[in-house]
Amino acid sequence: MSTDDGLRKAGLRSTLPRLKIISVLENSEVRHMSAEDIYRHLIDSREEIGIATVYRVLTQFEQAGIVIRHNFEAGRAVYELNDESPHEHLICMSCGEIVEFEDSSLVQQLAKIASEHSFSLDNHSLYLYGHCQSCAH
Amino acid sequence: MSTDDGLRKAGLRSTLPRLKIISVLENSEVRHMSAEDIYRHLIDSREEIGIATVYRVLTQFEQAGIVIRHNFEAGRAVYELNDESPHEHLICMSCGEIVEFEDSSLVQQLAKIASEHSFSLDNHSLYLYGHCQSCAH
DNA sequence: GTATATGCAAAACTTTTGCATCCTT
DNA sequence: AAGGATGCAAAAGTTTTGCATATAC
């Protein structure tokens, strides 16, 4: 599916700023980026865009399921493209490396726990913080 | 152990602002409070304190293990007393109710996952978001 | 008495919003 | 042509910091 189609499917007009933002998320070597990261990346590439647009577009993308928003650290959200393969995150507190892993049994367990407390489960956030092998002391 | 001893053990002087903040966290009917919540609670009770002190003290308390900091929602941290009994949180997105649950096997699983990726695990954040029974539609 | 903590105000950051203009459809 | 999107600047919300004063030990 083209980026254009993806936007239309989400009920969003295909505009230049939106295409630019998706392109950054698709092509950057870093997978998790903040609004400011994306803005800087574009400005440094001599692409014109406003920071307010980046924030507005990311919010729309999140609601449309195009990106996933994370709060790895307080006070700054980061976004990654939603590739439809659910995964969790391991974060190295020294070098910032982020390892993604998938564990469906874990997710099933979360659903079971919610149901045991008479909760419907919409989503969850799970982040493991530690130190990767090269940063271990 | 008295509050005084707890502070001293953490290498913190026993000061009036610190005692006031602990008292709020111990006695408030709400278990998870933001810095602003604690500040307002004190001001409304005609206790003198500065908001900057609340932030500074909460940061020290977190580092000392006296409180645990959470980012249930982006942009605002909440704190709870660390009662030394590890638990996770279920959050109702309608009414804001927070249910705590304990699951040591889940935590063991997280440690196993980290080790499988050659990570040392320092801590984790796990929040389940959904709707409680009375808010389910 | 000395080092540390506090309070105030100002600053720093991230994110949101009002509004005039521009772009998609 | 019309509604939606953008960009700028200003505002809002949370958290941090500089500095003079007050407090704990």
C-alpha cells in the first residue's frame, strides 16, 4: 500500500508535510523519534516545515494507528511507525539503545490479568530499563 | 521505622517540608499524586510550602527509594509511597480508577526476557489501560 | 558555625492553540 | 469554491534553576 493510500484510508488528505514526516520515520536509521527529532531532521535536510505541524500530524497519525507513541522517559514522547507487529521495548539506560522483542504469551497474560480484575483492556505500555552488554559495568 | 529514621537512612535531613510531603502521601485518600496535587493539598490545608521544594523533594525521594514515580499519562508524573511490595497498575481510562496487582511470575518473565537479550534489568514500567466494570460501555 | 534546604521568581522545555494564509479535493 | 491544513507566534503546562535567606545538625 502506498503512503498516499495509507493516508486516505485514515481519512487524512495527502499533504506535503504529512508525506515528509512519514518519509523521515521510514528512512531514518533511528526508529524512535521525538517531534523535535523529526523537525530537526527535516530542517537540517533543508525541508520546510513548522514544529506545530509536526506535533499536529503526529497526534493525527497516532489516532489513525499510523504511528505508536511511547513515553520511554518522562517529559518527551517518541514515535515509531506502526508496522502492525506488536512488540515491547528494552531500553539501555547508558547508551540509549532500544531492543524490540515480541512475546505473545506475555500479552495474553496481561489480558488475563485485566479480565480477572473486571477490566476491559485497550492497550498497555511495557518498558524494560537496564543496561546492554557493552554498557554493563 | 519512623519517618525521621527513614529520611536519615536515606541521607536526607529531617526537614519540615519533607515531613509534610511524606505526611500527605501517607494520609491522602488518593494513592497516586502529582507534584501539583501534593502542593495544592498542602496549600489548601494552610501549610506553607513552595512548589519548587515539592519537585526537588520528590526527586530526592525517588532516588532514595522512598517514592516511586510513574508516567501514567504523558506530560505529568505521579508519585506513590514505595511500600516495598512491588506491584503493577491497571488504569481505567474513563474514571481514572487505578487498581494495583502483584504478579511475581510476570516479573520473573521480564527478567528472563532481558537476560535473553543480554541486558541487565534495573527496573520496568508496566501499565495496563482499559475500562473498569462500571465504565465499560 | 557550616553545610544544606527552602522559597521566590525567572527560565527552560515540551506541547497546544489562535488566526491568517495556503493547499487539496 | 470550500473545507481542511499549515506556519507563525503566542500561550499553556510541567519541571528546573539561580540566588538570597532560613534551617538542621
